[in-house]
Amino acid sequence: MKKIYLFCDQGMSTSMLAKKMQDIGELHNLPIEVKAYSIKILEKTMEEKNPDCVLLGPQVRHLFEDTKRRLENYDVPIGVIDSVDYGMMDGEKVLKKAILLMKNHKKKGE
């Protein structure tokens, strides 16, 4: 099972998108877990849950470089959710981008 975790300021607004992504995954029988968390507990979540992909909500996109630095010891792809996809709560589009991000990250590591 692949774990895709979304991070924003409080983890509240991204939880709606995470649910939509999870629903799409289940509809297509994809072995995924999509959850949302506060960026304030990023390291704790990484240590305890070991996600396969980290996505930042557009409201914390300014923390992207800092997040990459904080997670440099983890072999995990990090992306920022497109603000239009986020605003539309387009779970399918965001899920597809997360899967592509993980595939491209895996190819780089081969």
C-alpha cells in the first residue's frame, strides 16, 4: 500500500481533498492511503507513518524548499498541489499527479 500524505497549515482543508483522493483510489481498487496532516508535525509523521509521497497544500507552498531540506534524509518525493486542482477539490487529478511523482522519483533512484 502506498501512503500519500498531504500537509497544510492545520491539516483541515486538505483533509477534504485527501478524502476525495482516497475515494477515487478505492473506486479504482488502488492500494493507497491518503491522509492530511499539519505541516507542524511533519517530522513526527514521517518517523511514525513513513509515507511514500508528500504533497504540500498551495497555502504552504512557500515552505517547499524548507520541507525538502527537512526531509533530505527520507527517500520520498515531495510536491506542491496545484492551486486550481486544490480549489476545485479535484481528487482524481491530484491523485494522478501524486502517482506520477512517485513513478518519476522511483525512476531517478534506479
